[in-house]
Amino acid sequence: MGKLSELERARLRWRARRGLLENDLIITRFLDAREAELTDADVAALSHLFQMGDNELLDVLLARTELPGDYDTPELRRLVAQMRQY
């Protein structure tokens, strides 16, 4: 588990950009607090999560719904639980 390079960090932040301000705020706060401790597996899981549609992602982040289908993995459940704290 090495630290993210500046390029990897920039790529993750770019993929995290969302069309809904609420998603941006939650994800940005999470990354500001936890980015330094993310593993390569975490980054891969987040990259997958960020493929979800904005409204669907917001519902998951606000705990209105749980992770659907192939998004429902142990890694994403853990990361979403952490994001819900922000």
C-alpha cells in the first residue's frame, strides 16, 4: 500500500467530479480526510463507484438505498460507510 502519486491523486479527484453539488461535497470531504490512506484496491473500487449515475450515487451516499448489483462489494460497502460520515 504505497501513497498515491500526485498523478493518481489528480486522476481520482477528476473521476470524483459529479454533476450534483451534494455528491461533490460528500466525496470531496471524504477525499480531503482519507485520501492519504487509500490503497490501490480502494482507488479501483472508487473508480468503479464513480461510474454510477449521479442521482443513484446520491441516494446511496445519503443511505436512501444500498449499493446495487455489481457495486455491492465489501470494499465499496466499507468506503460508502466512510463517505456517509461526511
